[in-house]
Amino acid sequence: MTQNHREGAALPPDDDGGTLDPRQASDPPTAAASNTRAMDNGPQDDPVTLYGVELRSRLLLGTARYPSPAHLEDAVAASGAEILTVSLRREAIGLAAQSEGEATGFWRLLRSSGARLLPNTAGCFTAQEAITTAQMAREVFGVDWIKLEVIGGEDTLHPEVFGLVEAATALTAEGFKVFPYTTADLSVAERLLEAGCEVLMPWGAPIGTARGLADPYALRMMRAAFPETPLIVDAGIGRPSHGRRRWSSEWTPFC
Amino acid sequence: MRIRLNGRTWETEARTVAALLEELRAQGALDAASDTVATAVNGAFTPQADRPTQTLSEGDAVEIVSPRQGG
């Protein structure tokens, strides 16, 4: 049992306690963070601290699938997001003229945004692939934050939690600040915290399913078990209402 | 010498990662600046400072990656 685990933590209530709060933003976040303080106005108004960095915005904004770079630039400015998620791709060798303008423009946009970057290890199926990708990302982006994804299957894109713990352990030892994309399994979460992770990123539902929170009870179990650990619900958010869900006052919301 | 470059078979005269990047640029096959790409050889990260000394051999798998949009 880690120091992060609250001994004798009470189980959360059976009902999901969710309500919609029209005061909250209507745009769906890629992911949103919660910590343990419940405020009258909701924790979305509360700063959140991730690896010692206090952030006013809980919105983590993805940078993929915008119609144009201008749309992305406008979204970054309008959202007030302080974290942008980014990735690496293979250079299109021999097709450089086709890809270079896009890559250069994207890089300029990132540098001018002033936002903190969170690279990911998307597409990695083993711990070693994820470790190598994280090392490359740190060099290119100049940040030691890494959203660690080790994927268990091409169809489901579910977390391969054994490789995830292995990679998290290795990367933390190298000084990375690891944001592990995981399931809501408490034992895995505990192993990740033991590995040195200070943030957990449980899935709401499998990637791309847009189901919202498939198992809110499991997420509240995590909240109860690790009351001091920021939780960022990462995948499966499909509608604005999924991102705006609030919980009863005893439990910290996942927004 | 034949290597695997980003998953494709590639003929090269380069004997180091740094030389490979120079060769690709000279051929017009790679425009990205050296500080906007990262490299790996046979699954192991090759830091920028090690590229001049990281040798290449027949059949090596080289990865060259750059920033992209993601979520």
C-alpha cells in the first residue's frame, strides 16, 4: 500500500450523483483534470497542480483533426488551455516537400502558443517502444512531461497495463514526469504511484467509443482510494455533457 | 548498404546517423532541420549529440520522427 492510498477509505455511493451544470463550458475537452478540493462553484474554478505546476485551466486541448492550422490556433487562444497534447510521427522520407510546410507551421504554432506541451506515446504496443518514443519526444519538444500510452490491441486501443507499469518505472527513473493512460483498476493505479507517477489518467471508456464514463463507480473508487492524486479522465468522452458531469459534494468531480 | 528507414527499405552510403540525415537532405528527401527531428536505431533512442558517432550497419532499422498533431 502506498502513502497515496487512503487506508480505510469509504466506498463511494452507488448512485452516480451526476448533474449537469450550465455554468460550465460547453466545448468538450480532450481531457480534464480533477483534484480533491470540492468548491461551491465546482472544482473547475479551482487551480489544479500537476507535478508542481499550478494550472488555472483544467482543459487539456488536443491538437489533432482541426480543419486547418488557423482553426487550431484560434481554438488554443479561445480555450485558454494551458496544456496542449502533441505527438511524434515518422518523417515522410522522400515526400518531404509535401509534409514540411505542415510540420514547420505546426511547430511554429506550438512555440508561439506559450502553452505547456504534453507529448504522448500513441501507437506504442510495448514498454520499450514507449520508452524510446518518450525519449525522442523529450528531445524534440524540450519537455519532460509524457503522456504514457502502451496499447494492448489495435482494435480496442485498451491500455496494456503490465507494459505501462514497466515503462512508467523506467521513465520516472530517467526524470520524466509521467501521465499514464490506464484503466480504473486500483492495483494498477497503486503500482503506477509506486513507480513515481504523481498523476493518473484513467479512461472514461475505450478510445473513440464516445460513450462517456462507462463505469463511474470505478472512477469514484479511484477518487476515494487516492484522494491526493490528480485524476485526468482521458478517453471515451463524446459529448459536452460527458465533460461537464458533476458529482455529489462528498466526491471530487471528474469534469 | 541497405537499411530500413521509417519502415521502408532504403539504400544509403551513410555510415552514421548524422551522415544519413545529411545525405537525405542533400537528396531532397528530408527538409526538416536537425533540431526538429529525433532519431532511433534498432529501437533505441539516439540523442542528437550521439548522431555523429552512432554507426549504421546493413539491415539496421532507423526511425526519424518529428512533431505532429496529437491527442
